[in-house]
Amino acid sequence: MSEQSSSGSESWRSLLAKYQQSHLARSVWQIVNSFGPYFILLFLMYLSLDYSYWITLALAVPAAGFQVRTFIIFHDCTHGSFFKSQRANNVLGIFSGLFTLTPYFEWRHNHSIHHATGSDLDYRGTGDVWMLTVKEYLTLPWHKRIAYRTYRNPFAMFFIGPLVMFFISHRIPSTHSGPREKRSVHFTTMAIALITAALSYAIGFGTLVSIMLPTIWIAGIFGVWLFYVQHQFDETYWTDHKHWDFFSSALKGSSFYKLPKILQFFSGNIGFHHIHHLNPRIPNYTLNKVQKEVPMFQEVKPVTFFSSLRFLFLHLWNEEEQKLIGFHALRRMRRSA
């Protein structure tokens, strides 16, 4: 992708602007085909407990897929792209946040920082994956290196991380949060506690946990993996603030994750992340159309599911080579130095 054809003019802004209008019928239909199957599957999981817990766990997989899909609706609401009315976005966002255990205004605030500072080495730390450069890592004391390696370990990040994020991190306001964001965290936590208490009274706490924990866990693993692949790939883009460019950050620092159709459905087209970062006001259900119709996106190299698996072993930003590398590559570098 040449800079001349993109950041050299503002033509891409007007080109994408025509796609950013939401469509009420499509938005309503997405609510129906996301929340509807999700609640039906949870009810079937409850009924299945009388037969076999293996059936319950099997049903948790598609239920988790629909929970991810409801999170995409939540995500669109934070960008004001799901409805034309901001109030409607806020109401649906708060509601969907209860079922994804995520405080709406707090997450919206942090996510807006992520969009504004993505790929900027000087403004890392809010709404993104913890990532160090090679030089930064080598200057750390041994205990902080262990902490970083533990964080970047696939088991910790994708299996323990989602539980920590949804049950602990989302219950604590960020230090830079404003009053509304803090209220959002506390309101969401209290509402979840009340819903949990009511459902525990109706069906039993153990029953509730046996249904919701695997669903939330599987959804969290899938969701964290999606977010990881969107920015943590070998040919991604990172630079210091002085040389940072919005267009490059969006198009080069965000992946085009070309998923199988069924996973594209459950992930709400979020694999078209390069388009989303260029214009987050485009509804998720329009991203596929944009990819097909806008010529400049045909030049973006897609990441497939199988090729993305190697990203598990990328841990550090090598400023000299301008790419992410793994700890194994760092060891080779140090031996050859």
C-alpha cells in the first residue's frame, strides 16, 4: 500500500464515509439473531443438566459464539455505529454489557484511547496487549522479565487471562477514569450481582455456574484471541509518536483476519479490522461489503486462521527489523552478537 495513494490525500475519508450509516432493520435483525439464539442455548444448557453435563458443555460452544457476537454489538455501540441515535447506542451498549460482564462507558473510554494511540510506541498501555520492545525487555530486572514472559505465555493469556479480565479487571475502574466511567464499572458490577442473586435463587448457584462459567470462558478465549491477532502479528506496524501516522496505524497495524464463514459470523466481521480502524463508524455488518468494493483494501494481505497460529510465539517488538519476534529469536540474536 503506497502512502501516496492513501495518507497523501483525504480521499479515503470521503470514500469510506458513505458506508458509515447504520441501517435500522439490519441492526434490529442482528439483535434478534444474536441475543435470541444465545438465550435459547442457555435455556437448553439448563435442560441438558438433567441428562449429561457433556451435552451442556457441547452447547456451551455455540452459546459462547453468540456471546462473542453480542459483544460485537456492544463494541459497535461504543463507537456509535450500531444505531443513528447515540442514546439508543448507549442503552443497548449498557444492556449488552451486562451479558458480556463489561462496563459500557469505562470500556468505551479505554477503547477510544486504543483507537487514538494504536501502534504508537510512546502511548502504549491502555486498551491494548502489553508489549515491550527488545531494548525495553533487556533492561528489565529478572523478576519483571518473568512477569512479562508469564503474561505473554499462551496458556496464561488465553486461558487464565479472560477469567481475570471479566471477573476482576472489569470490576476495577482505571486510574484515568472519569466519574461516569467509574459509575459505569460500579453499576455493571452491582447489576451483575443482582442478576446472579436472582438466578441463583431461581435455579441454584451451582447450576448457574455450571452453565455460565464454560460459556463465558470459551467466549473469553475466542475474544482475547481475536483481539490479539488483530494487532500482534509479525508484519504489524509500530513507531514512535514523532513518526506515527493514523493511516499507517490503521491499515498496517491492524490485521485483515480472513476467517471461515462460520467464525466470521460469530465474530461479527471483526476480522476486517484494518477497515474498522480506518473508520470505526462503519457498522460491523457493512465491513464485508467495504472490503469487496473499495479497491485499496484488495492490496491488504489477509491473515488466515492457520497462518495466525504462529503469532502465538511472537513476544517483542524488534525496532531494528521493524517486526515482532519471539523469545527464541531474541536468544539467537544475543548468541550471534
